Amino acid sequence: MRINEHYLTLEESYLFSEIAHRVARYTEAHPEADVIRMGIGDVTLPLCPAVVNALEAAGAEQGKKETFHGYGPEQGYDFLRKAVLEYYRERGISLELADIFIGDGAKSDLGNILDLFHEDNTVLIPDPVYPVYRDTNQMAGRRIQYLNATRENGFLPMPDWNQPADLIYLCSPNNPTGAVYTRDQLEEWVRYANQQGAVLLFDAAYEAFVQDPALPRSIFEIDGAKACAMEFCSLSKTAGFTGMRCGYTVIPGELQRGGVPLQALWLRRQTTKFNGVSYPVQRAAAAVFTPEGMAGCRKNLEVYRQNALLISQTLTDMGLWHVGGVNSPYLWMECPNGMSSWEFFDHLLQGPHIVGTPGSGFGKNGEGFFRLTAFGSPESTREAMARLRESC
Ligand code: PLP
């Protein structure tokens, strides 16, 4: 009996525990310090009324013999898949019902999708990165090549046409950097993926934050993407579903490799290993796509957007280089005066009592950078920015 030894190659994820440790140590020594947390990647506003009503109604249905639902379809109920289909159609993207798979969030699907791919595949992953892409591939022992995201390329790496690739991860708007790919840039990635015969794994978890109509919110806005890409979406940030758990993955029927439609493989995988998202959560998710649900979600998103704009404006006024914030809840700033990420962390904690996330925790190219998030309250964001202006 052998364990999967690839797990032993994973680096201990100490980023958030180290942050918690440093904050605890500081507040113990300075109990009067009013620390503002701007490192959180979780939403803080509650579900909107349309969603809560749907959740309650579906809960009540489960309590009656006539309306009780047992196991549902593994790929999701049609009422929700049709709502997702319509959400794409409104943006001019035509998909088939079979292309849509409901899941319990983007993280699970991003990890589980790797069941479909051979371990020998070469994987391109941006650095800095949402750590799930890296760790899930490392668990399977795949070769990882990093795409350098740097200040020079605006943290939006482009393909090196001489570099072979089988799987490519792109996340736009990006976590941790908040950078968003333009249409031209995504067109180049799609051309490259098609030329390589690679599969592009496009993480659109933050698409709802894109305001600029010129910026793509889906990879399927790009010609040729259906032949090479799948898209991972989440209601976590769009609708405050981090504690509800619901997302959707789009795998177009056109996406085939070795003569096999990947959609068919994913359906087989899901029907074997997954029993679907709970009925009440899917009803609540469907309510997100109704006019009332959309309006409620937009209201919450607007609060985060205003926070992000305020942070961005403050950094601009202070002459601090950054990306993100305009079409994204994340801001990625260069640490001032050549400070390292952790030096700046301590500086912000001890000075203005602001907690953010050191960029070095997301990859080697994150050193010297720092992530701030817009998921706090407007009051605490305003207070933090006032303190920041005074301190630097
Ligand atoms: N993708 C990115 C880039 C994320 O930042 C997150 C969550 O923070 C996820 C996916 C996971 O989202 P979910 O809550 O749907 O699993």
C-alpha cells in the first residue's frame, strides 16, 4: 500500500495562518488597536430577499410529501440550467443545455475537472495565482510551467508561442491581482490554445464585477473558444453564495480531444462521483437570475464596487502603483519604498492598523506586492483609506 506521495510535495499553506498569528500577537500587545481587515476574500453582505424567499419556499416544499425532492439530476435541475443558459444568451453567447453543469462552487469543479486529464499533461499556471490551480495539479504529479505575471505585463501574462502546453489556467478578473484581460488578449490565448490543441480552463468567478463593456466577462465571447475552452463560474461573489455553495461549469459540446467530447467525460465523472447540489440551494440559485434577484445582487455588488473604487482612488492619489479595483473586488499594489510583502504587512498592521494579504503568499512574482480587498463595509473601507493617507 502506497499513499499518493505527491501530497508530500505540497507546500504548507501558511499564508492565512501566519496573518492570523501576526494579528493576534499584535492585538494582544495592543488591545486598544482598532484593526481593519482588508484581506478577506469572503463576502460580508447577506443574501438578497428574492434569494431568501426562494430558499424558504423550497425548504417548505421539502417538508411536504407532495412536493418533496429526493436525489436530483447530478448535473443540476433544468430550471437552474435554463436560467444559466438565458444569462449567457442575454450577453449574446449561445450555448446548449447539455453544456451547463451545476456544481457546489468553482473550487470543487476546478479541482475535480482534472479527473479528465492525463497526468503527463503540461500545465501552464500564472504566478501569482489562486493556489487551487497549482495544488490540485501538484497532487496529481503534473508538470507545471509558470506564466510570469509582472508589473511589466500588467499582471496579465501572454502566451509564449514556443512553449508547449496541454492545460492552461486563466482567471479574469483575477484573484489575487484584480487584473482583467482585454478582448485582444483573450483572442490571442484562444488562438494559442487551439494551435497547441490545449484546453483552456477559464475561471470567471468574478465576471459580475466587470463594468467596462469592452472587457469580456466570458471566454465564450471569443471566437474559437468553444473548441478549446471550458468556463468555471460561481455564485459565491456574484450573489453572496460562499456559505450556500453553488456554481456552474460550462463545457461546450464542440470541445473534443482525441475524438472524445469532454462534456461526455465530465457527465460520466459527475454522475459517478457527485450527487448534485441540494434542491433548496438550486431554487435559491435560480432566484439569482430573476429580475428581482439580479437587482438585489447588483445592489450588493455596487457596495463592493464603490469600496474598490475608493481604494483605487486613494492609491492613485498617493502615487502607489496598482492594478485591479475598477472591474474587480481585488486590488494589487506595489509595496512602497521597496518593502517586501511581509514588511509592508507589518508596516500597515502597526501603523494604520490595516490587515491585507502579502502578495508573496500567491507565488514568487507576488513578492513586493500586496492584495487589498473590497469586501469590507463602506464605513471600514473609508476609515482604512483615511488612515492609509495619513500613514504613508
Ligand atoms: N476561483 C477563484 C479565482 C476564487 O478566488 C475563488 C474563491 O475565492 C473560487 C474560484 C472558488 O469559489 P467557490 O466559492 O465557488 O468555490
